[in-house]
Amino acid sequence: MTQTPELDLSAEFLEIAACPACHSKFAVDYDTHELVCGSTQCGLAYPVREGIPILLIDEARQTLAE
């Protein structure tokens, strides 16, 4: 499977990156071009635009049903 250039994030970045809202680790969603918070309570998804993760809570999408 080939990664798209938009999601060419280094392993080093993914190792230290954390959700700004709850500080949990991220999972990469290659289909939606997002970094998804791994917390079952938070579940925010942050967009990656032109290879740059937008880690702003106001830009995040809620993935959990309320």
C-alpha cells in the first residue's frame, strides 16, 4: 500500500504527537486524511492538509456519537 504524499508523516512525529484536547496518541486514517485521537472519550479527528497536521481543537471533527 502506497501512502499519499498528503499523509507522509514521519514515525518520529507520530511517536510524539498527541491530541491537544486529551493528550492521547493518534491513529492515522488514510481514507479521510486525518489524525484520529485514540481516546474512547475524546475521539476528535484532526485534518492533515498538504502534509501539515492541523492540530487545532476548533478545526477537529467529532467522531463519537453523542
